Amino acid sequence: MIAIASDHGGYELKEKIKNYLEEKDIEYRDFGCNGKLSCDYPDFAGPAARAVASGECEKGIVICTTGIGVSITANKVKGIRCALCSDELTAKLTRLHNDANMLAMGAAIIGPMLALSITDIFLNTEFSGEVRHLRRITKIEGD
């Protein structure tokens, strides 16, 4: 299951990604927000990140205007490796090299077609499992 969340700035893009997930028969849980009224991204990105960290959800996608706020919020949760991606290559490499478990995107930075392509790559690229990358992830995790 995929955790998905946004603030008001990412709401429309979140809805497009939800449609994509439904078309692909990918289960998701929407952590909000539920409209375009101004709201605070930590209220939605935080619970989504905690659901990924706990194992309730396999991966997560968080969206705000720039992607910065939601990525910072998600990365405050122990066990989360959230990557802010605005192109397909970074989406692929963050899965291959960093085993990122959350994707952050900025709705004002990328358009919906690119966002759907990034989502597809992020969800369908497996971690390489290479020793050098495992070693680095272990260092990121700390203890």
C-alpha cells in the first residue's frame, strides 16, 4: 500500500496521482489534505511518513508547492528516506542507490505528466542491494 499526502498546494497533483494508482490497481491510503483551502503540510506528510516507517504502508508520496516542506517533514521520521525528485533520473537513482521509501514532489515545479512518470519509475524501480549502497544506508540510519 502507498501512503499519499499533500497540502493545498499539492492537492490537484495528488488527485491525479491517486487516479494513476487506481488505474494501475495499486492500493493507497490518502492522508489528506482534502481540498485547496490553505493548510499546514506537516499535518499530512507527518502521518504518511509514520505509516511508511511503521510498515503499515510500503512506500509514500508527499506533495506540496515545492516539495521541500513535505520532504523535510517526512525525513524527520526515523526510518524514512524521502527523496525530493523533479526528474526521472533522480527518481530511478534514489531507488537504486538509496532505497528511498518516500517520494516528494513539488506541484509548482513539475507538471502532471512528468509527475506521473516520476511516480511510475519510483514505484517500479527496485533497490540494487549493492554492498556499497547498503553500507551508506546503514550510515544514514545511524543506529
